[in-house]
Amino acid sequence: MNKKSSVSTLGYVAILITVTATTGVILFIVFHNVLLKDKFLGTETYKLTYQFLLIVVVGGCISLLFTLYIKARENLDKEIEHEKEYLEKQKEKQENKDKEVRQIQHQFYNDFLQAYNNVKKIRRFLRATARKISTNASGQQVIHIKVARYSELMSELISLQLRFEYFYDEIDSNKGIFKGVDNIVSLLANIKNIEEYLNSIVGEYESCYNLYPNQSFIDDVTYIPVDSLPKLSEFIEKYKDAVEFKQQFKDAADRVSGTVMRFFLND
């Protein structure tokens, strides 16, 4: 039996005893002639018995029960208040936690979009500032990449590739960040596609030294034929011809952005 039930029981018992005692006193008064008849009880004995019943027994029991009831009621009220305070603190704690998670979610989304746009910016800079068209011995046009500019922009792309790697690890190690997202596996797979696509371009850059044995391609080479860099060539190709860029980077990023945005709208 819990304390709330105990308090209710004490209240009922106190009321029951009060009613019973009152009824008994009334009956004692109404039927006093019967009790005094044939000297069943002497007058003085009757008076003393009546006083004892009314004052000592009934009054004492009622006083005791109501004292216990009031004390139990006060204790119950205190417990209810403490429980209410506890629940309010738990609610506030959960609200703060939800707020922190929501901030992490929005920060992820903003950082992801910024990194995505920065990759596109590097692609445009490579197209606009790192290419040179020349004519070979056969009179054909050949596109070369200026090594200094290529190396400069690849340094930025490496940082972004690591950024997308971090995005993947952040969600994979703490899937509760987007708890309830329609398909967390798909979200991770799309981020992985982006990271791997950028990593293939970065890996090609890291292997450029193989193209020029006994030379430092950064110091000794001014231009590299773009045909020697197939990953880079595809990356800076016209959009309609850049199939891998479209499928593995842009489309994958659109799916990540759409998934997160739907999560915000449905949450």
C-alpha cells in the first residue's frame, strides 16, 4: 500500500470512528432509561461511563486519528511537491539536451553545405585559373594544368575531403544526432560516396610524383597535361560530361541535404 492510499485509509477510518462514536453516544443517551432500568447501571456509573466513552475513548481516538491523518497528509503533500520538482528538473534537463542536439544538427547541416559549396568553388577555380590550352606537334589542342595553381587548390581540397570524412565519422559514431531520420544508412552511404570521390582526386594528386621520376613536379614542372590526371580531368569537365562528379558528389550531396531538411520539417 502506497502512502497516498494510507492517507486515504486513515481519513476513512477517522470518519468511520467519528460516525460510530457519535452514533454510540446518541444511542447511549436515547436508551439511558433501558440502561438505568432495574438498576442495570447506577446513575453515577452511567455518568462516569458516558463521560469516559465520550471524552476519553471517543475523543482520544478521534484526536489521535486526525492527528495522524494531518501529519500523513502533510508528508504526502511534501512528497508530491518533491516529485513535481524532480519531474520539472528532469523535463528541463531533457529540454536542454534536446536543444543541444538540435544545435549540433543545425551546425552539421550548415557545415555540410559550406563544405559542399567550397568544393564547387575549387572546381570553378581549377577550370578558370589552372588550365592552359596549347597546340601539340600534330596541331591538336591540348589542355595543361598549371602545377602551382593545381597544388594550391589541392591543398584546400584535401582539407575538405577530411571534412567530409569527419561528417561521416560524426554521424556513424553518434547516430542519435539524427535519431528518427528516415534512413540513416542511406545518409551515411551518400556522405561516404562524397568522401571517396574527393579522396580519389586527392590520391591522384599525391601520386603525381610518379609521373616525373628524378624530378620534383612542384619545383621542376610548370604544367602537367590534364590527360595525365584522369580524376582531375573528370572533376573539371563540363557538367554534362562530368558523370562521376554529378553522381558521386552533387547527387549524393543533394540527397544528404534533402534527408536532413525533411528531418527538420518532420521533427
